[in-house]
Amino acid sequence: MVPLYGFLEGDTLGLLVLAHDGMSLRELADRLRSAAIVRVEVTGDVVVMVRGEAADESLTVAEAGLRALDRFDVRRAPASAQGLA
Amino acid sequence: MLHREDWIDLARGLDWELSWATEEDVFPTAISGEPALPRAAWVSWEEPFRTSFREYVEMQAEKEAGVRAVREAVGRLSDAQALDFSWLNGVKLHSAMLPLAEFAAVVGNLRAARFGRTSAWRNAALLGALDECRHAQIPLLVMHDLVKWDRQFDWTHRLLHTNCWVAIAGRHLVDEMLLLADPIEFAIATNFVFETGFTNLQFVGLTALSDQVGDHLFRSMLTSIQTDEARHAQIGPPVLAVIAQHDPARAQRLLDKWFWRSWHLFAIVTGFAIDYLSPVDKRAFSFKEFMHEWVIGQYRGSLREFGLKEPWYWDEFVRSLDHYHHMVYASAYTYRATVWFDFALPGPDERQWLAEKYPASWHQYDGIWQRIAERWQATDPGVDFGVHGTSIVGFCHLCQIVLCCGTPERNDAVAIEHDGKPYIFCSEPCRWIFEQEPERYAGHRDLVKRVLAGEAPGNLVEMLTQYCGLTYETWGKDARAGSYPWMKRPPTPRRPGAGA
């Protein structure tokens, strides 16, 4: 398991997300959205940010270079800005 | 008999002329603190209000009698039960943060009473230690009366003995500031920043608020404590004056470190009470207004007096007045079972008030509360875990508080690597404090690292009960079980075949 600090745009705190090396960034983003759902619901397309840069969602956690206790962000994609509940 | 004015200066200034021991023997730098200045540097040390031991005892006896009288008059269980439910939870929060921290301050004061560099300072610190004994005892006594009604009040004594995340954060601050700091750092951190800068004024603000909500016992307790604080806080400015003159860089560094650390704790304890855990119709000011009126102007003025500057992160601090306590409250509400007091859900009136008081930022929080209210509407009253987070949250490696700096749009957390190991901080100032003394902080494990190391359970309920010392009876819940008069639940569908 790879524990990562996830920050969802619109949320009030950082959460620990347990991932694994082969998980895609899309799955990682979904896991964070699910963990934050009591406070915020982000619908529509999102962008996963790794080290401040938008990353390809099809990359795996390992391919994106994420290591234990790294930070990643999930932000609304510009086109779905209205999707933040 | 001599008049007081004829002997007080002599009595408070009995510094020995050392002959067979050196200054370093008697006041080792490792304990007395840096910079190691010659005795001559301290001769001008002067406290504004001089108190003899006799005066102290007489004054304290009167104050004790005052608190006792109020407790006898309005300290009945029924008096507490008549108070607003949200306010009572602010009292639980505030009371639990006080006594054991105050007890730790006894140690800090006693260290100064032995290793402070002038007799007048040592005398003032001795009285400060006696003050802090009272401040540990009074809340323990007052809140103990309420334990038989509500076990959460037991956390007045229990909190800092547990592994609740607030206790871990509290100990991280208190251990360094009160138990470990040398007298110079103690005086600047505790007497100047924490007491003069924050808590002395906090007591004034909370006293006004407790008056508004009719909590006369809490007001009496705060007033009694505040008058002590105002006296022993005066140790800070003359110590800072000496350090600012001889080592201004150290003075500035200590101020910047402790202002940020104090701010975080203060924002939670006082920000929650003023903006969330008090009845909205009794609120005379917002937390931000309170900070501007009572803390910011006063603190900036004090810094200028000593030729020092505002902390390098001042702009970030001012911005955080619109956000930090809102970020933490919303986060803590949705993890309320991890603490020992209940939370009030801000309803339409409260949210309207907050929108008026925080026009630049509230729109970022209102949707969160709307969503939480809607989840409660879809959940049976009292089913707290239907409106509760279950994931593990991240904690700042420095302040040990949840990663809540910045705004909902952009969290300020910073992840770094130090000596090949990962660390995360809630903010740049916390990172800066860590990097000033990494050897001091690097080895401390936050709650996440304790879970990953197998020291604490990863399952939330197991963590609460087996590691944090909470029980179903004591862990935090929604103060109204999620059922508010303004909340309209959809009618419960009747089960097929159910009787009339």
C-alpha cells in the first residue's frame, strides 16, 4: 500500500488515501472524492495534480512517481467548474 | 515599620554578588537560556507592577473568595443545564485545554524562578507559578461538579492524558513552550506572545461572551484567571527588551515561531467559541473582529515598541483570519467523534450571520454546511456516522493539527523530504519552524505515522476507543443529534403492510 495525502478542491482538509502502485490516477481521484463526500461533492471531470503539474489520469501511481506520504491534488477540470456542490 | 515603598525595591532585587562561583556556574546557559549575557545586561530589568508576597496572598485570598461566592450562588447543576447547548460545548473545549497546560506552566515559571537572570524576574516568576497552580485547580473544581451530569466534562482533567489528536497537538505545544523552554524562551513565548498577545485578551473577549450567554460561573472563573495572567504576563516585555537589544535576530525568531504556534491553538479554542459554539443572538462580534480589535493592533504596537518587525508571514496570518477556524471547524464537525465535545451545526440564521461577518470568504464554506445539512435530512436523527468522515485525516508534522491551512480552493499544505524521510506541514510557517530546528521535531510521530507504524489502529472506531480513550458516551456528536427546528426532513415512507 502507498499512503498518500490527498487534497480535493473545495474541501477543508487533507485526507490520507491508501493507494497501491498499480492504481490509476483516475481511481485515486475517485477514492479521494469518495472520502470527502460528507463535506463536498465534486462531479464532472477533474484534474489530478502531482508536484504542482496536471498528470495524465491513465498513469498509475507508480508511473506518476508518487511515493509514500507524497501530496496529490484533485481539482475541477476547467470545463466542469460548475460541478462543485 | 518601613513603608512599602521603602523596602519593595530592596526585597525584589536581592541579587547576590558572586565571589567563589561564576555566573555560568549559577546560571548555566543551557538552562538559563541564550544569549548568555553578562549580569550588567539585566540590571535594568523592571516589571511595571511590583507585588510583594504579602500583597499577593491578600489579593489571591480575595479572588478565591470571589470565585467561591459565585460558585455557591450560581454553581448548581441546574444553572449549567439552563445554558445554551452550543455554549456548553465551547466550555468543554476551553476547560479541557486549560488545567494541565496551566499545570505545565507551573514548571516553566519555576524554572524561571530559579534560573531567571535577575532577582526581580525570579520573584515575579515565583508568583506566576502560584498563579498557574490556581489556574489548574479552578477549572478542575468547577467542571468536576458537572461530570455526574455529562461525562464529557471529565475531559477537563483527562484530555492531555489521552492520545486524542487534540491532546497530541496540545502536548506538542505545551511540552515545548512550558516544560522544556529555557526562561528566556519561556518569557517570550509564554508571557509575551501567548499571554500578552493572545490569552489575556482572549479572557476579556470570552468574559464578555459568557456574560451575554448568562454563564456567570464561567465568567467569574475567567475573570479570576485573567487578572493573574495580566500580572505575570508583565514578565515578558522586560525580558524581550533585553534580548531585542542584545540579540535582535533571536528575539525576532522566537516571536515569529511562537506567534504562529499560539495562533493555531488560539484560533481553534476561541474561534470555535465565538463564531460557532455560542447562540447567534448573543454574539456581539465575530472572531475576526475580535482579532482585529484586541490582538492585531496591540501586538503590532508591542513589536514596534521593541524595534521589532511583524512576523515574515504576517500577510498570510491576516488572510487566515477569514479561513483557518472555519476550515478546522468544518473538518472537526465531520470528524466530531474524534474529540470529547459536541458540535453545533450552523443553521440558516448562523450562516447568514457568518456571511455578513465574513463577506470575502464565507461563500466557500456555505455550500459545505448546506451539504452537511442535506445529509442530516436524509439520515435518521442521532445516526452520527451517517454524517461523519471515515478516512484517516492528515496532520501537520509541526503543529500536529489537521491539514487545514489555506482555503477550500487551495490548501496550503507543504510536503517535503528531510534526511530522506517524508514530512508534511499545514503551512509554510510550520515548515519554517521545523527547518529552524529539525533535530528537535523530526523524530516526533504524528497520528498518521503512528498508524502506519502499527502503534495505533487504522480503523476509526478502534482508534477512538482503543487509542484515543474515547467511548460512545464521551465522543463528540452533533449537539442536537442532527435534528434542528429549521431542518425539514422528508416524511418517512410507510412500510408496506405497516399498521396505522
